[in-house]
Amino acid sequence: MKKTRIFVAGHRGMVGSALVNLLKKDANVELVLRDRNQLDLLNQTQVSKFFKEEKIDQVYLAAAKVGGIVANNSFPADFIYENLMIECNIIHSSYKAKVKKLLFLGSSCIYPKHAPQPMNEQSLLTGVLEPTNEPYAIAKIAGIKLCESYNRQYGTDFRSVMPTNLYGPNDNFHPENSHVIPGLLRRFHQAKINNESKVTAWGTGKPMREFLHVDDMARACVFVMNLKKDEFDKNIEPMLSHINIGTGVDCTIRELVETIASVVGFTGNIEFDDSKPDGTPRKLMDVSRLKSLGWQSTTSLEHGLSSTYEWFLSNIEQYRG
């Protein structure tokens, strides 16, 4: 039996590495992987040549330039240019090479800043985006529209998934450029080993956020990819190729901070600096469409945080950032 040749673009990233770990367990899959020294995804000629030669059956497009608020504010041109080029090169080459299926990984930031909560797929392009990461969000929206447009014009089977806030092994623990969970894990860890008496968190702790473990994200991606086309299409509005992935459950930042402190074993005081901004009051994904297809997350936040902290401790010398 011929194995399915699957290209995971961005296989060294947090989501890409989780996908690789999961797909390796399938004996019918032959993974095709290239790092940036072997294949420059910004180079149209290289990407086109790669797809012509490798005869890929499926693509997971997890490659992207990502970063926190500081990075997005500092390098907006890099974020929009690099993400657009990666998407255009891979999606167009996949069409030209007759790839059977492609799954594009977007972000919840595609939705308007003041979208009704929980955010459903129909909220796309109904309002103004969050200004701090607008270039990145626009690039991700373009990726969705690329998939939709190729499906409409050429009959391709290109799908898009929009994850909520992700965390887990291979996350970025940089002290300035990380997202909230890896940043807090690192901060509480340092406070514990330095015997600090308190840790200060930004804001009031009242905003609510949703978090999904990256292993759940990988399982959801494979689930959506493996759906038969008629199963996928009947749960998707005409010309709408994207679907939300999340837990459907959120918590306050205060609850998150206190849980991380408990997981790390920090016993000092926790203070909230309400002079710092809170951001959007709530960001929760409507995952009813995904649940109706038959998938939901299984990793609890506390268990996911514990396993992520264990990974951080095991990789403390070489973690990203």
C-alpha cells in the first residue's frame, strides 16, 4: 500500500513539531520535512521546484513568522511580508503540483477586536482588527482567502483552521517576546529559584482568555484534514473554508496566574499592577462547528501547564528564545 506523503511546513515550530510527533505514529504516512537551510519558503522558485519533485499528497501549512506584541509592533513589515510570501508560495505550488489536501493554520487574531463573544467563523471581516497585530492578522486572513479562492476557481480541497491561544512544548520562552503562558511560567520559575517574595502580573487579572494545549491542536488538525470532503463541506457555509479550534472554555487571567504559580511551586505573593493595560475583556472561540463534526479537546489547563513546565525544565538550556 502506497504511503501518504505529507509535508509539514514549519515542522520545527510549536505546532509543526506536535504535528510531526502525531503523524509519525501513523504507519501509512511518509513525512517530508525540510528546515529553512534546505528550503526557503520565501523563495518562490525553490518552493515550486520542491513541490514538482517531491509528489506531495497532503500539506500542513504551519510555517509562519510569529511573535508577541513587542515583535509585532517593532517589525510590522516583516510580519506581513514573510507570512504572505510563505502562504502564496506554498498554496500556489500545492495547486500546481495537484496536492490532494492542504490545511492552513491561521490565528484567532483574524477576528475583529470587538467581535461578539464567543467568536464564530461568520465574524470574519465584520469589524476593525486589533491594531497591535493587524499586519499579521491581515496576512492570516489572506491565507484563508487564498484557500477559498483556489477552491472556488480550481476545485482544490484546501481547508483552514483558526486556533485559539496555544501553549505547550517548543513554545517561545523569551523574556520579552513570549506569549502569556510561557512568559508567566518562566517568570514564576525564576522567582522560585531566586527565592523572591512576590511576582507582579500586568493588569487587573479580570480579562478572560482561552488556552489550548498544542497536542490537542495537532489532533484537531489531523481530524479536520482526514474528514471526507462531503463531511467537511456540509458543516461549512458556501465559500467558507475555515473552522475554529479551541476548548470552548475560558478563565480569568487571575485564575491562570494562580494556576501557574501552583504548578511551578511558587509560594510567595502575587500582585496585579492595575496601572498596566488589560487588553480585550474577553477572547473566546465558538467551537460548536468543530464539536458538531465530532471533535473536542481533552487536555485540562492544569494538566497541560504541568506537562509544559516539565518540558521547560528538561530543555532549560536550549529552549527557544
